Amino acid sequence: MAAVQAGLPVRLESIAGELPLPVFVGITNELEMRYPNQPLTNESQSHILGSVAGSAPRPPADRPVLRHPDTSMDKLEAWSPPQSPGISPPRSPSAYRSYPYGAQRNGTDTLLVHDAKVPGRPSVPQENSSPSHYSVKLQPEQPVITRVASVERLVERLEVDYSDDPWRITEEQREYYTNQFRSLQPDLSALIMGTVAKNFFTKSKLPIPELSHIWELSDVDKDGALTFPEFCTAFHLIVARKNGYPLPETLPATLRPGFVEAGVVTAPPSEATLPLIVFDENMMPGANQLKMGSVDLQGTSRPGVTAKQEARDESRKPEFSPKRIPEPHEKTIQHVSTLKPDSPQELDANMKSRTRPRSYSSTSIDDAMKKVEEPPTPPPRPQKTHSRASSLDLNKLFQQSGQGAKSGWLPPPPALPPRPPATQIFSFLPGSEKSSQKAVQQPNFADFSKFREEQESSLRGLSTEDLTPPKSESTVVHQGHAPQKPVRRKLHPESQSATPPSATPYSAATLTKSTQRPPPKQKREIQMAIRKNRETNAVLTRLNSELQQQLKVVHRERVTLESQLELPRPVTST
Amino acid sequence: MFHYTVHTSLDVVEEKISGVGKALADQRELYLGLLYPTEDYKVYGYVTNSKVKFVIVVDSSNTSLRDNEIRSMFRKLHNSFTDVMCNPFYNPGDPIQSKAFDSIVSTMMVQAC
């Protein structure tokens, strides 16, 4: 091993002369020296000799391997598309530079390097050798690749960036942590509360005792909350732990809140590291967006991409095996379903609710922030949307009137408030969002049509599905059908008196027959809504009384039966 | 084997704190003093504002520690305990696994011996 290590520096130094950035090479050497302590390094170094010999065939092999580990390891789906295009630009300069170093060097190899370093990648032990070997040579390429660096690469940079110390935070890392902090707490000088931080760090899937230990290390002032430096420290420790570094007993000097990071920018970005991936579930998308935006190699496509990433990250939360290839497709679909930090809900329900934050996010930062803000406060949104085109009012009215008509005796009044924002936002989407949104809407269409069918069947089955009426309404909205008040007025007496089957065909017929109408005024809409609510209330009251009577009857029967069971002789009971 | 002693001393602690009717709690109230001198050891009690009880069992053969020392021990215990509590990953009621806490406690015990 020592020989190998010695061999490596020798090789590097011979090449270092050609390198425009020999410093990094030195760093890498040093880092390599550290790795003897780690099994990965051992493995890698043992392979290095082999890799040196067989470097030529490696690059092509590595490239597909790179993809594979990317797909298997990269939980940060959102990052894969930006990463792959990001890789290609640096690959050319790196390839250019690699010429003097031989065919071994690859832009992908740098990615592979860190893949190797990431623990928990048993599937790619072979890469460990080649990446580690390549990483040394690819040092000069790192800065270039660093630019492209997605958040994923930040942690990988962790491994190579440590000029002295794995416990040093680099600039990119600090920037990433800043974004994450902002996603939790917009004010950088303020504190993150313990519970908030706990939920956030729990997403990293580290065991609780370790998280507890990390907290102990990072909460220097022991106040139960994290300041920004403390947060960076904690995050950094988690990232390090994810990469296999054992947790220190005491806080390293470089991680103390008072320490100012000199910022060594190195480390070719390689495979997405676990912590970044994990955190991407909710918060990271926001940070990723920011990061991507700042790096911005992709240009304007990034915000849309990142937005999609958010969506996808949300959906991917339960999973941890992202596949980059299907990601772009899923992105569009997931684009709508995002941002609820809560557990995954039904996609349909999510699309409605999650589109809310989407519609208002103009920048990626806002997205991150709004994600946090919007889920708790859906109600205020309708006011914002009202300023939009009258089509929104149309949607709202249609939704409410449709609700009253279609559901007949089972329109749930509580569902009314959340619905208008959803529908309004849907109308927002076509206007305000990018083309990706439109792609998103198509799944909406599909879903809502399904819901419509569900709704009809549910009406027959006397089930109360709050979501179906609004969804069917919104579907109709999307299809551009305007609410028909006269028809609906006609429907109301019918729906209230008729049985569900009759109401359902009527509502369906109404929907199908509905044609475009000039948008009604707001006042009329409100009045219509009020009237519908009243009718709904009346229907529900009647239903309630009927059910109460039934309940009494059943109760009486039950008591009778019980008494009969207990006593052989018949006993009159009330 | 000290668990039995500690549990019996809990009754004494309860008895002491139930008698206190004051709303405000100051250091004096927290420190309960010698709870229960047996032939072998002394038991000191301390209750926090959240009704978490600390019990220290000291060997009587040990040249009796002064009251101040016991108080300072309790104070350190209390501080370490609040540090542990501040950790959001710690569920109150779980056995404390904090290394820092353990180290402080061991240091204290070594000091007392």
C-alpha cells in the first residue's frame, strides 16, 4: 500500500509539471494518503496498480459504469439530468487536459472517483480503483467540473477537498448549507429550532443516536437551536458520516462555529453523495435549485429543471433508487406533485395541492421558501389569484356550482375553501408557468377524468369523496367548459329530490353539455356559492336526521336482542 | 443493587416536594439535601423544575462530602442534563446515551472519591 501510495505521488508529480494546477494534485496525494485508513482506499489502491496497467480499456468501461452508479446511487434524481449535461461540457476540457495524461483520464472518471469514495457502494468496487487513480490525475479538471458541480458533487468534493482535514467545509459546501439553512429559516442570523432541525436531519436517515451525537457536537451554545454556523457544522458532520467518516468525539477545530473556511475549491464532482440525495427529498430541491441557479451552466433551463427536480424529489421521497433516464419524464409529471414536506399523498391530491406552491414560485429560491410557507397557508391564496383573469373566477364558480350540482346531496362544504385555490392555480398554470407545466397539466387531465368517473360511481355508491367533485370540476375547467348557472339551478331541485343515480346522469349530462359562457360576475358567483352551500346544508341536515332515526331504530332493535339473550322470558325494552 | 435504594429514596423525594407549596422554584428548593442516611450510605436528592429527580448515593465511609460539594455536583448534573434535553433527538424518558453527559458524570464521581 505504501508502495502504491509512493508510486502514485511519483506518477503524479511527473505529470504535475504539466498540470496547470499542481496544488490539487498534492492535495489529492495527501488525501490518498489518508485513505489507507479506510477500506475503500485499500481496495482502491490495490486496484490502482491494476488500473495503471489497464487504464486504456477503462475509460470506456468507466463511462457506462459511471452511468450505472449514478442511477443506482443517485437518489437525487433531480440532479441527474443537470448533472449529465453538466458533465459533458467539462468533459471536453478535461478530455483536452487528459491528453497529456493519457487516455485514462475522463471527465467521467472524476465522477467515478468519488463514487468510489462513497461508502455503501458495493456495487462498484471496481470503480474504486480506477476512480481513485483517476482522481489524482483529474485534479486539474476539478475546478472545471466543479463549476458544473451539482449539489451531489458537493459531498464528493468533501472527500477530495480536505486540504488538511475531512472536517473542513469548502465553499461549495458552505453555499449549499446556506441554501439549506435558508430553506428552513430565511434569516441567516436567526436560529433554527430544535424540532425543525430534527425533522430536517432525520431525513438523512442516519440512526438517531448518531444524529443525537452530531447535535451534541454542533450545538455549541446548548440552546436547543442551531445558529447558522452550528447548522453548517451539523450538516457537515452528517455529510461526513454519510461518507463513512466516523463521528469525532469532540468537535474538530475546523468545524467550530468561529472558524472561517478558507475554501479549497477542488474535488471533481462525482456521484451524488447520499446525504445530499437524502436531503433532496424536500429541502434539497430548493437548495439544489439555488445551487444550480448559481452554477448555472445550463442556463435558463435550470429553473425549470430544478422545479421539476423538486417535484420529482418529492415523489421520490420514499424511494432511494433514482433512475436518471426516466427522470426527465417523471419530472414533468412530478412537477405538479411537489413540495409537501409531509408524507407522500395520492398523486392526484398532491397535484392539486402541490401546484399551489408551483404557481407562485418565480425563482428557485422562492420555491424553496414557498414550499415551506405554502403548505400551511393555502387559504389566503385565493385572494391572490383573484387578481388574475376572469377565467379564474369562472373556475371558482364552476367548481362551486358544479360541486353543488354534481354531488347533489353530498357536497362537502369544508372542501370548498381549498378547492378554489386549486382550480385557480390550475388556471394559473397554463398562463404563468413554463411549458413544463403544460406537460404537467396533461397528467392532471388524465387524473381528473379518472376522478370524474370515480365521482360518478361514488355518487351512486353514496360515498363522500371530497376530492372528486372538485377534481372533476377542475377537469372540466381545464377543458374549458364554463359553468352553466341556469342549468345548474335546474339541477339543484332535481339533485336534492332525486336519487343519486338520477343526479349523477344529470350532472354528467350537464358537464358534457356545458358550453362556453361569458364569465359571470363575482357577486353572482358568491351568491350562487352561498345558495349552493345552503342547499348543501339542507340536504345534509335532512340526511343527518334520517340517519339519526335509523340509528334509533337500530339501537332499539339491539337492546331488544340483548335483553332477549340475557333473559329467557321476553322483556319489553325501550 | 443500588436501584432498590434509589427507589425507596424516591418516596422521600416525593414527600419532600409535595410539601412545597411555593410556585416559584429556586435553587434551594431544587436541592433536597440528605434524604435518607442508612448505615452504609447517604442519599441526596435534587429535583428539577420539570420534576425530574436526581438522586446521589454516597458511601458513608467516604469522608463526608460537604453540602456545598453535593450541591455543586447536582448543579453540574442539572446543567449536563439540560444539555442533553436540548438535543431534539433525545426523547425524554430514554436512557441517556450522551457521551458528554457520561463523561461529566464520571468526572464528578471520580472527583468525589
